[in-house]
Amino acid sequence: MQESNLQSKIKNDIAFKKMVDWKVKIKFLKDQILEIENRKDFKIASVVSFILKSQLIEWEIKQLITRLELHLGVFNSSQVLKKKIIMPLEMDKKRWTLGKLIEELKRYEGEFLKDLQIRLEEFKGLRNKFIHCLFNPGSIADLIKEAEQGLNIANRIISDIEQANKFLDEHDPLKK
């Protein structure tokens, strides 16, 4: 059977393939993190999951900031003034920390972002203490308890980010 023109173009489009590979990679990582998190027989699972989810949250915040920038760019267009939208790659090149990402996200005012912004502040302190003091004195029980507390907040933050993205989809000025 002969391939359609579209299928042929998709196969040969390197940028499209990279995008698909990237989306598959993200789904794989999210699924694997969840699998680790659900392992109750593996004592360090909560610690590993918390560290990985911390990285996932940083990535998700970068994506959300870019969406917020694009959303404002469409709604607040000016004939004489433009603002360059910051992309996740630029945030990576500038080595934006979790704190910097949260600071940037706080520049946006919207009722749909409030819970996320509040939780991120709580998360930042817990995550920084956890990451930078992982090998400091303390018990295994305390380590696991802090990781589970962090995972609880991380899961709520991921849900908040999903809700913010859903809100932006519902209020997309290009769909009106």
C-alpha cells in the first residue's frame, strides 16, 4: 500500500520527529516517576520520586511561563511596543533556578494562579532543604517523612499547573 503525502512528509520532517520523540520522552519520564512513587516496597522510592518530581515541576513552570507570555502577547497587543517572549530554552541557558522561576511566575496576576504561587513558595523551602541537606544528620524515618511531605505538595503543584493550563486553553484568545 502506498504512503500518503502527509505520512511521507511526517516521516522525513526532522523537526516533527524530534517533537514526537520529546513528547514520548516526557510521557515516559512522568510514567516512570509515578511508578517509582507507587513502590511501597522500595524504601527510597519517595526520596527518588521527590527529587525527580522537583525537576519535573521546574520544567512544567518553564512551560507555563511561556504559555502565560504568549497569552498576554495575544491579549495585550500594541502597535508600538513588543516584548520578546522568553522561551524555556532561554531559561535553561540563563540557568534559572527554581527560585527564579517562582519569582517570574509571581509577576503574573490571575486568580487561577494564586494556589499554585502559594504552594510553590512552600515547596521551594522544602525542596531546597531536602536537596541541599540530603546527607546531613538525621534518621531514615525523617528523610522518608520529608520526602513524602514533599511529594504531597509536588503532586498538588502538578495538579495546579494542569489546572492553569486548562484555564488558559479555555480562555485562549485565538479560539474565540
